[in-house]
Amino acid sequence: MGKLNMFAISLANASGVFYSGSIVQGHITVELKEPMKMRGIKLTFEGKAYVHWTEQHSTGSGKNRRTTTRHYSATEKYFDQDVLLYGIWSGQGSSTSELPAGRHTFPFQFQLPQGLPSSFEAHTGHVRYTVKCKIDKPWKFDHKTKRPFTVISILDLNQDPQYSQSMQGSNVKHLCCLCCKSGPIQATFHLDRRGYVPGEAVKLYAEISNGASRSMDKSYVDLKMITTFHATSKSKKVVTEVGRLSRPSIEGHAEDSWTGEELVIPPLPPSFLVGCNIIDIHYILQLNVDPSGPALDLEVPLEIVIGTIPLVQVVERFPPMAAAPVGFDQWQSPSVPSAEALYPVPPPTGIPNLPPPSYSECVTGKVDIREEDDNEHTSGNFQFAPAYTYYNWGHTPAGMPPQSGKD
């Protein structure tokens, strides 16, 4: 790195998790082996949503057949603010300052706007918040570094009475065997409520009647995240399985029941992604009955809502407790300091004995956050996953051992 020994962004909140409307505080560290001439050091706070995908389209036929690649994209800006930490703004002249050798620390703070959507990362699109810093050097390449952070938007499940109501769905299907139609496969699937937060166990209830002579390989319930990306001229839907639980096979002319088996909601962004107009998120818990042999599953889907503040009646079941840093240890992250040094204080809810949540990396994992203006002179960690609220009520997250049933 030549004269530059260290160029890094540190956040006062080491977890990098903030609520919409809160203050982001931290400092920039520049450590030089020898003096460096520069115009200045500039900090940029950026929040934006972006979607992009490509599709192949064919026209004509035969020798005149042509295939073209079409790009679909959209962008939404939430904030883009520059702060000069040292020197002069780029474009204000050619004068330079010489920063002496040694370690230099530049503190900063930024007030996040209200109403921001929660952070979200996927290959097709994202809602991303970053702090970027640049050392502006005349007639030479600039040094850059950046630090992503998570913003969480509150979705209080107590604000809609529907989220505490029970749900039920049913379906029936006939299997065809040569020219004959078999007896029906019937299933009823019900949940005691619609609203949940990450860390809660969903109790699953179902009755399955196999009226066919053919056995069913298994029944299973999977949790699906349905993400819709909206470009300026088209939308794209992506379905991601984020949890699954299974039961054994069902013989012909037999019955089976789900009697409260638990599927735990893993760390996930809240439903709807409120505040973002180009990305929508919905969640489906679906009962599937899988016949042996060539046949489509019998499906019973129920849409649930994943929030950030749990229902009062759920909180009342648990004794008061302190936050536990479950997320950053258990969900693919290194050991970190105590909860007091890590976690932001959530906005007040008025719910007695509400435990402060932990914050856990999204179950879908890290993505590469390199952008077009990043190059070999840009430093920072480019693998990033947002961290979401997670209520550590002693459950094992869906899809993680020792929970069984994941195919």
C-alpha cells in the first residue's frame, strides 16, 4: 500500500446494526509510514436500493433467429451525504495538504433518516447502507475504503389484530394411475397465529388422509421467502427456501397428523420491506404431501408475517431476560465483545418485560457487495450479510442442527 499502512472505518456500535432514525457514530483511522500529500479526506454516507437482472430474448426463426440480452433494473436513493474530514473538496483547486506520518483518527456521526427500509441483500437486488471514505490524491490513484452496516425498520406485530388470529387451509388431490383415478389425498393445515419474529417456534398442526393405494414418501412443511424485484418495465419473483421440517412416509389408505411440531423462524428481514418501492418480501409456510412415484405434491400454503416486535401474548409466556449475543457466535460469525458493546437499543414499544433482542446474520448468508466504482485501491470487507433481530428463547433456528427433517 506504499505510504499507507492502515485505512479503516470503525463504528462505535461494533455489530454495525442501527434502527431507522438513529445516529451512526464512528471514526476513520489513517496510519501513514511517511507524510502523504492529498487534497483531502472525504466521507460519504449512502443508502440505496437497486435491482438488476438479465434475460435472453429470441426473435425470428431459422437462419434469421437472433438472441439478445435485455437488462432490467431500477434504483431508489434514500440518502447520499458527503462530509469533509480533512483538507479541501475535490474540484476546489489544486492545492494540497501534507498529512504527517503516524496514526490519525477522524471521528464522525450521521443521523439516519426516519422511515428507511430494512437492509436486504440478494443476488438480484439489495437495500444497502454504507459508509465510504476516500483519500483524494492529485494526479494519482485515490485510496478508498468502505464499511456496510445494517438498518432495521420496526414491524410491530401488535399493530394489526390479524397477526394474532389463527389460520387454516386445506386441499385435495386425486392421483391418476394409468386410466384410473385413485382415491383422494386430503390435507388440512392450521397455525395458531399469523405473526412471528425470528427466534420463535411455529407450532405446526395438520391432518393428512391418504385415500390412494400408493404411499406418500413424506409430508413436510417448508418456509419460503418470496421476493419480488420491480424494474422499471418488468418484475421478477424469486422463491428461496429458508427452513424445512419433515415427517415420515404415509402408507396407502392411511392417515397422519402434525401435532405441534416446531419450526423455528431463522434470522430474516421483516415482511414487506416497508419503505422500499422496488423490492417486496412475503413469507409462506407450506404443507406439502409428496407422493411416491411421478406425481406433483399436494400443497397447502399459508402466508405468515415476520416482524421485529413480538406479540404481547407471546412475550408474556417467557420470563424477563437479558439479551444474549446468540447471533454473531451461532450464525457464521466470529466471537465478539459483550452485548452491551454490540447492540443498539430498540425504540420503546410499551410492552412490559419485552426482552432486548440479539442480532443475527441473515440465514441466506453473505453476498459480494463490490460495486462498479470499487477497484484494486478499495479496501474493506466485501462479503456482507445484514443482521436482523433474533429473540433467543432457547430454540434452535430452522435448518440448523439438531433440528431434523432438512432434506
